[in-house]
Amino acid sequence: MVIGLQPMMQSQEIKINPSNLLTIKLSSFGATLVLSNAVDNNVIQYYPYNFDKKIIPEDLSKKLSNLLRESEIDNLNISDVKLIICNKLSSLIPSSLFDEKLSLQYLKFNSKLLKNDFAAHDIIEEIDAINVYLPYVNVNNYILDKYGSFNFYHYSTLLIKKLIKFNKEKESCVYVNLQEESFQVLIFKKNKLLYYNNFNFSSNEDILYFLLFVIEQNKIDSNKSKIFLMGKININDEAYLLISKFISNLEIIDFKESSINKINLSKNDIELDFLLI
């Protein structure tokens, strides 16, 4: 979605000369700021931050302002900004059933809504669906005031778009994307999304429990269907070692492999989410 001169409303994107793209991934648990060249997408700098404690949404704009000041990114020549919103406040609606006037109604069953909440949405053409979600309104207004027109998306929108391309010719596969405090589970069969959910976790046992629950509820035969792991995990992690005791058909995929030449760092140093590259 593009946000422009009218706060929280769609608008035409402002056309300016290419320079630097600032991509911001933001959640209540952390943030990542990525500065890249808008012409060739090469990453110039990135700044990952894990917050010491959970930040309530109302305070995220102030937190982001402090991070930009600390990193000095706000002193650079920014021509475009992309905000990636990471929260559990989203819901997928078939395009044929979507009514923008009912956006908040779609969210009330899985989110605690407040009186002045505003719902945004992303279009996911690949699965003929609309992703309805609650954006960080104060963050959007802060970025709008600071940089002008910008694009924002829900994290799950970009994740679904990325994985459906990867899974285009595959049979039923399960994808598990691990982040700092949460992970997403998606089930695809070729170009169809069969299941999506986002889980919070505080231990590796939580990850295993939810994953086994999803596999059982969706009648997935883990001996036939590949279970792909991605994100913040590798074969030496305790989470991987625990999961591998119960599921043998595992594979870790790293989408950053194809983008490694875009970053002036060694592979082992990269902490970037693959959706930011």
C-alpha cells in the first residue's frame, strides 16, 4: 500500500529521482533498518535492533525516531521508504468476499480492537486474496511527516508472495519461518496456499508443539511432505536439533544465498531477514 499526503489514505506515489531506499521492518520486539541503492538494490548498510522489552504500538514511532537518529540514516539522502509491519493482527480474505467497509469486522475475531483502530489491506494477486491488517498508525504518520509518500506492507503479504513463487511446481510442502519472538507456518500445494498462521513462542518446545499441532490438524504426512525451515535457524541450533528428533524430512533453505553478492559482508555475518534483500 502507498501512503501519501492524506494520513492513512491511499495516494499516488510521488515520483522523484532515484537515490537511496530505506526499508524498515518493525515489530514490538525489534526493528531492522536497511539502506540500499534504489537503482541496483545493492545493500549499503543495515542496522538490526532487538528491543530489551516489548514496545507497545503507541510508543513505536518514538522508538523508530530514536533508532533513525542513532544510526544517522535520517541524515542520508532518502528518496523512497518501505515499511514492513510485523504483528499478528492480520487476516486473509478471499477477494470475492472482500468489502473494504468491513475491514475491521474481519479482524475482530482474532484481534483485540480499539475504538479508533484503522484497518489497511494488501492485495495478493497470486492467491486471489486480500490481506487485512492493523498498521502502526503513529509510525505511518511519523514516516509520512519525515519522508513524504511511502509504501507499506504487512510482513505476511511479502512472505506469501515469496514462498508461492518458490513452491510453484512442488506438491504439498510446509514452510516454517522463524523470527525473534514468533514464527509463521504456511502450507502450500503448488500455487495454492492451504494454511497460514503466526505463533508466538518463548521456548524451543513451543515451536515444536505448534508445528506438530499444525501438521496433525492438516493431516500432513511428514514422510512424504517436505518441511522447510527458514529465518533465524541453522542445523546447529537447539530448535533445529529438537525438531529433527520428531520430524526427519527437514530442509533449511536460505533465500539470502542468491543475494549474497549484494551485501558487502561475509555470509556468516548476515542477520538480515531474506524479505529485506
